Amino acid sequence: MLDAVLNFLSNGLLNAGWGFKLVYMLVVTQLTIFTVTLYLHRSQTHRGVDFHPVLANFFRFWNWLTTGMVVKEWVAIHRKHHAKVETEEDPHSPQIFGIKKVFWDGVSLYREASYNRADMEKYGRGTPEDWFERHLFGGHPYWGPTLMLIINLALFGVIGAALWAVQMIWIPFWAAGFVNGIGHWWGYRNFESADTATNLSPWGFWIGGEELHNNHHAFPSSAKFALRKWEFDIGWAAICGLRAVGLAKVLRVAPTLDVRPNVHLPDAETLKAVLTHRFQAMTDYYRGVIVPTLRDEAAHAGESIKAIPRRMRHALKDGGRWLDNESRERMQAVLAKRPTLKTVCEFRTRLADLMEQRGADQALKGLQQWISEAEQSGIRALQEFAQRLKTYSVASA
């Protein structure tokens, strides 16, 4: 009898080898990742995809079992992150709290944000509020992880506690720390969005496609995060598979930029496309106007483009938004010595301001004036950009 008890404590019901335990960990942790990226993020927060009620309720149960996170709280915190990104009200911005805090202790920032009940009500609207949410998933969130611990201990014995510990840190590390931290600190950017979000990798495998964070911030409501030909979003692949068997319905994906020939004057369709693809437009402006101008002025001065510090060159992408006052003054001093570069930077600022204007009529008039002045500027790169900008349109689905 004692031997049987000791064997159960050591090996659990399955008496499984290490190979099985490894496969088990890969399956359950990836299932948790999919629960977060597909259900909590793309479906509940941004309404980019709907799932069949059977699958949606399974996601809710698995989220409760393996994370203890409350749907309404997760959704509210993430929506507030988008609404207040990179400001002091952002729940987890590395620009505000520092990369070390967000990366290593992002879970405490999440917990602190969840205590703000006014924000939970404001930003958490539309999430489930049925009996299960009130009395089980939301009412007793820590019962789920406790039940998961009991299951692991029963299946694998005492080693099940270690497997459970890995499960419990999986989302706090990869989501709260890695994506929210490194995803706003290091990586590449397809779009000059009004934040510091980056793509950590063009192949979003390990954390469900969340690696493509800059793409997501450019088009938050899109159910598909991969937006370039060379990018792959495993979360989107899962959605497509679920859609094929009737378990998912895609509601929104990022619109495609198109151009129309022979557009002489920007119209309402141009304005719609420019506003829809504002981050693409600002990216094109930096690459197609600012960088060539920077090179030309450096060549005329007989110096390398590297004569301007790299951080300063990067700051030209966003008008020096993330520079401190001293660095911003240095940037203005650099521009004062390069009049053409200063002019194109001023045009960039005006274009960014134009995209924030309220009222379609006023915005359209502003766009028409901007393009007219850009075409008459005598700066070739700026003229070519203006000529292409007025042909923008949103491609038909």
C-alpha cells in the first residue's frame, strides 16, 4: 500500500516519461497562448473575429483554468493601453515605467490596473456577464489555477507542481513581459505609428502571432497581424482553420492600400484612404522624402549621412516625439543648418496635424492645400510623394 502511494506521488496516474511531459507542456502552453491571442485579444478586445459559442466558452474555461485572468479586466486593460498608449495613463508602457519594470514585473502593472474599477467598467464593455462569469470565472478567478494544480499533481505526481509553475508564468512572461515590454522597445517597424510598438519577428510562431506588434498597433481591429508578404501569423492560420470548419467568423482585417490613375485633385476617396493608411503614409514619407533629402544634403555638404547621430536620424521619423528637451534642441540646430531638410520636416509635421483634424470638409481642404504646396515646393522627393499621395484609395474587399 505504501509503495502504491509513493508511486502515485512520484509518477501520478499516467506514469509518463519525460518525452510525454514535454509534449504535454508544449500543447497546454500553446493552447493558453491561443486562448489569449485569439479569444481575449482579437475577439473580445478588438472584435476582429467571432467564435462559435462552444469554442468561445471553451476558451473562457481554459483561460480561467490556466491563467486566472478575468476576461473583462484583460480586455479593459488592453483597450486602455491602445487609448492611452505611451502616456502616463498607459497601464504598461516601457516609455513610462522603464523596460526592466515592464519586462520583469509586468504582471504587477496588470494587477494594479485591474484595481481601477472605473476603467474596468469604461473599457471592459461588451464582455461576457453571464452566470459563469459572475459566479465562477470572474467571481473566483483563482479557483481555476488551483484546479489546474490538482489536475497536474494527479496526472504526473509531484513533478506536476513544476509543470504547473511553468504554465502559470507562461503568460505573465511572454505577454505581460515580452510583448508589452520588448514589443515597445526593440524590433523592426513596418509603420510609423504614433507609439513605439515594434515587430519582434516577421514569423509569429512562438507567442501566437503577437510578435507582430507594430502591425497590430497600426490596424488594431484586424484579425490578421501579418501584413507583409514575408510575414507569418500562426494565430491567423488557426483562425483560417477554424473558419473552414465553421467555428470562426472573420469580421475585420486590415484594409489594403490601392492607387488610382489620373487623379488631379484629392477628393473624399483620397482623404478616406490617407486617414485609413495614415501610418503607411507617414512611413512612406520618411523613407521616400526625409531619407533622400538627408542623403542629398549630406552629399552637397561633402559629408556622410552618418555625420548626423543615428538617434537623431531616427527621431526625424516622428518629429522628435520621444526626444528629451536637450536632444530636441540639438535636432532643431541640425535642421537649421539644412534648410531643405527643415522644410520637408515641417511638411511632415503639417501632414501629421492634418490627419488629426476633425471634420471631413476641413480635412479635405487641408489635404488639397498641402498637396498643392508640396507639388510647388521645388523639392523633387516631396513633389513625387505628393503626386502619389493624391492617388491613394482603399482597395475593394
